[in-house]
Amino acid sequence: MKKKYNKTTPKKTTTPQQLKIVKPKTENQENYIRLIAENDIVFCTGPSGCGKSYIASGIAAQKLHYDDIETIIVTRPLVCTGKEIGSLPGELNEKIAPYLMPMQENLKHFLGRAYYGEYFNSRRIKYLPLEVMRGSTFNHSYMILDEAQNCNMEQIKMFITRMGEGSKVLINGDIRQTDLKSQSGLAKCIEKLYNVDGVGMSELTTQDIQRNGILGRVLNALEN
């Protein structure tokens, strides 16, 4: 992506905390990173702990820190327990905070709290409810849709079409775990877009779980 913005952004001469660079620990994770580099839209599926969100956050943080992109846009569906966003207590930021905390912690991990605070306060990191994104266009951004198994196909389509010039779309989810009463749109979108040029498909498995070695064995046992 060509840099076409923030020409007056000062060069970072000090490092409050060294930027952490995401490093693949398995062959599938390495393939996921390669697909992000080579495609404009990437779907990644796999069980909890396999690195879907972690890798997406790490790549986005690196691109933001070195001014290759202007913003990181993070979202996820809020209707995952049968409740609409309007029925949840609190103001909008209070409604979405618990849902987006995992991605927030990932970005803090890679950027460090000082840089994270700088980018968040300058609105270069944005957390937006998927339900209110219609009509927006995001240029020069990494757009991350997390927990996409809880989206229907129209929601995923709407999210993809928010993509503007110089942006990438990363869509993550576990197609085996959905809170929707109807069929998840994630599997449908993957099926329909599988051979579309510029769209990458990555599948991670329990063998890619690095969070804690026992998780892969536990999930295999529970699912078999």
C-alpha cells in the first residue's frame, strides 16, 4: 500500500516500549501472515487460542507504528446473546467495551501502553460497533472483524464494503462456534469467495494453539 497521508507525522526518535513484532510459531500461522501480505481481504478460521486475532493485531500494529496505514478499525458483532445493542446497559462506549477488550489487549501487547495510548487518543485506533458502521468508508486502514462466526452474511458483506482506498480487511472467526440461532454467515462467505482473486483463506487448527499447550488437547478431546 502506498503512503498518501500524514506527511507531517514526525519520525519517532524515542521508544517508550520496544514494538513487539509478531512471529509465527507454526506453518499455518506463517501462511496466514503471508496471505495478509498478498491479499486485500483475508478470512481466518480456527479454534480459540490458535492466533487468529493475535496475528491480525500484531500485523496491524506494526503497519500503524511505521505509518504504512492511517488507522486500525476494530469491530465485532454485539448481538451474540440474543440481545440487541440498544437493550444493553450504559452509553455506547460502555456497551462495546467488554466485547472489544481482547483485541485491545492484543494491540497494547504489541505497541506497549505508551504508544497504544498515543494512537488511541489521536483516533488512529478506533473501536466501532459493527451495527453502526453502515455508510462509512475507511481509507488506508487495517479493518479487523473479530468473532465473525456471530455475523450473518449481510453483516459481513456490509463490513467488507466499508473498505476504501489502500485498506485491508481481516475477518476472523471459528465456524464451529456460533451464538446465532440461524446459520452463521462466515461459512457462507468463505464458500462463495473461496476462489476470488485478492481474497485469502487461512485455516488454523488446534495444532496452532500456542496460548497454553494443554488447550489443544482439551479441545480435541471435547470435540471428538
